[in-house]
Amino acid sequence: MSYYTAKVQLTDEVDTPKGVKIKKTTETYLVEALSVTEAEAKVIKDFTGYMFDFEVKSVNASKIVKILE
């Protein structure tokens, strides 16, 4: 297994005094997977069912070799 970093853009509607505003934030996740495709699939599976929109912007191989617990 290898580690991949996945950048995910979250889109949420926020109520403001002037109306509804679209708020976009980008978060980075570390995913353990066999390939880029599997890492992306894991991210999509994890986010499915939430009440906000999301888009996987990129998945790249990480230089992280091992996570010590």
C-alpha cells in the first residue's frame, strides 16, 4: 500500500444578511490505497451521503513512507 494526498473542494450554501452565499473550501486528505484510482474512489465513498457538494480536485502520490502509531 502507498499513501496519496487528495484535495477535495467542498461547496456549501451559507445564509447571510444579503441572501445566500456559496462558500467553497479546499481540504487535503491522506489516503492509503494501491493506486490513484483507488484513493479517489475511497474519498468519493467517504463523502457520499453528506448534505453538501464536493469535488475531488486532485490525487497525488505522497512522499510519506509510513505512519507510526
